[in-house]
Amino acid sequence: MLDFSTEKEQEVLVKYQIKDQESLPQALVRSFEKIDTSPHKRKQPLQEWVDVDSLSTTVVSENVHYVSARIWDHPTYITSNAIVIYSSNN
């Protein structure tokens, strides 16, 4: 699994393995569902936090090992096969 040692001061809420044939947007929503977040009921949809099409393309690039983004106020790290969500700093 992923180890972002510079982020150890933040609590890891979810380590989610992306399943075969699962799209990145699906995986992001499912990973946030694991922390009792109801992504479908949020005031701001996922697309307002991150460009999922660009993110999907970037994550599968040979030159990118991971992408970090703040999604629904949570630091989130994404690779081609995993998502790690940390506690919010708020």
C-alpha cells in the first residue's frame, strides 16, 4: 500500500484499492463513502473539486507516480490503483 511519510501527522481515514474496470470517479466516490461521507448529497459535486477527466488521464501516465488533491476538504492521494484519504485540517 502507499506510504506518504511526509503526511504521517495527518490521520489516514481510508486506504482504498481501485478495482479492475472501476473508473476513477467511481473509486473516489466509493472511497469517500467509507468515511461516512455521502458524496451524492454534498452541496458541491466531485467535479467542482477536481477535473476527474484530467485526473484520470494524469494518474495513468507513465511519468506520474501519484497525484495529490484536496477533495471535499480532505487531502487525497491518488495512484493508478489506490486512493488514500487523510483527515481534514479544518
